[in-house]
Amino acid sequence: MRLIKNLTTKVEGKQSLMLPEMAQALLEPEAYPEAPGKIELVQTQMSFLFLTDDYVYKVKKPVNLGYLDYTTKEKRQFYCQREVELNRRLCPEVYLGVVPITRDRSAILVEGRGEVIEHAVKMRRLPQEAMMDVLLADNRVSPEMITSVAQKLVEFHRKAETNADISAFGEVDIITQNTEENFSQTKKYISNTLSPEKYQRIKDYTDSFIEENASLFGKRLADGRIRDCHGDLHAAHICFTNGICIYDCIEFNDRFRYCDVASEVAFLAMDLDHYGRADLSHIFVDAYVAQSQDNELLELLNFYKCYRAYVRGKVESFKLDDPYISKEEKTRVLAKAKNYFELAESYI
């Protein structure tokens, strides 16, 4: 299992003292039932991930980021369970379940005895070399592989749940809420990860597109195109192993997962552009449209590409505020955030 490679953190010596007690304990092999040979820590703003030889243990951080709330143990357990349930839709073999982290006297253990102090999502570890972002960097993603992803996604969207409550998330008011949230949450990063001019240009384009295409958004809703999707479909979440595993969907906020399938397709298409593979991006979109017969999707593609690139720029910007991420990592994060905001502007 692999998250964004720029967030891989090797914790040694004094650096481990920055971590909470539980995280420090889970860097020790004796904390695990399988006694792994080595443990690697990967961080996101939301989670600590402990990579052992065969498994990944994902522990949610006690944070409230506005769009998610993990501040109590009960909430973190609930969202661990939701993560397993939702990700088994596209990657059933990997998500093994939710396991307790316990304190037995002075020892903190995974699946141990004693007081339950935390929970973790337990996953099989996926091969890093089979991740789409790694393969893209090595120029080893073929048109056939991209077409297979499109086929899997069409079938997933066809079966994905939709109802009146889910469809409501395709209403113009909700779409506007999502975009306005983006802009309000990135104001603090203006002149850091994006310029005032870039911010205003993207905002003006977004507001105008929504206003001018209200009837199109309404038709998408009426046609059942709003589904319970993956919500975070980019290259780092796709693994070509024993078929195609698409993992790490959004579990913490239904509003980000309930969306137009066009938005989901645009997300991966945008990310392929980000990796400099506009050719594969076109192949992916064309394959999806051909299989789904959703030609109308093309009218929304650049709008949602812009939206999704802006979201990625925002999420990278958030990491600049994480006290557990080193200065060196933040330098890379800053460059990545700027790149995504530039990509967002390019779709206007």
C-alpha cells in the first residue's frame, strides 16, 4: 500500500520525538502480531500509516480540518469501519478490517490485550512498483492499461448507489458550496502556493461556468449521473496487481464522494495531465465515454478538471500546516501545490 511518495517519512533518532506516544510505539516491531522485519511510516494530514512487511496499519489523526472530524476515538473508529466498507467496492482483497490498538500496562500493541486506546484499518500491502504513479514516472503505462481502468470505472459507476439524497449533491447550490469552500480555504495560501491573480482568475471562471450551465447540471441530476463514487481518483490510488485495485476512497465526508461521474472521470484525466501524459488522459476519457455512452460528460470535462486540480493544490497546501511533516518535505509539498494550481488555471 502506498500513499503520495513525497510524504514518505523515515523516522529515526530525534525526529521520532516529534511523534505522539502511540505513533512512536508503533515504530517498534514488537508492537505487531506478525513481528515485522522493518516498519516504514508514511503520513498524510489525516493519518499515520505504518507499513510492515506484508500489511499496512492506518491510524487516523485526532484532527478537525473542517471538512472532516476525527477528534474523538469513537469518530475515528466509525470512519475506520466506513473506510473498509467503502473501499471493498473496488478493492475487496486488500481491506482486511478494523483492528484495535491496546495498552497493556506500559506496552502499546496492535491487536493486543488491555485497554483499547485506538483503532486502525488493516490492509494488505500492495506492491509499490505496480502503482500507476510509479509506472507513469517510468513510462510503463500503456493505452491498454488505461482502457482497462476506464472499463472498471464504467462498471463501478453503473452499479454505484444513487437515490434522491445522493442526487441532491448534484444541485447547483451544492456544487457552488463545494467550489466556494475551495476558495475560502485557500485564501490563507495566496501569495504562497498561488498568486492573487491566479486565484481570482480561477474563481471568476468557476463562478461564471456554474451560472451559465445551471440547466446542464440539472439535466445531469435528472439523468441519474450523480452517484456514490470513489471521490479521490488519482494515479497514486490505482494499483495494477491481480487485476486493478482502486483504493483509498473518501470515507470521511459523503459530500465529496457523492458527485457527478463526470467529476470522477475528470479527476483521473487531470492527474494524467499532471504527469505529462495528455495522450493517456484523452485515451482514458474516450474509452469511458465510448463504454458509458455519456457523451454529455465532455461538456463538463474542463470545468471539473479545473475543480479537481484546484482541490489537489488545496490539499497539498494544507500539508504546509502539519507539524509532523519535516521542512524538507514541505519544500516538495510547496512545489507540488503550485504545480496543481497552475494546472487548474490551464483548463480555463
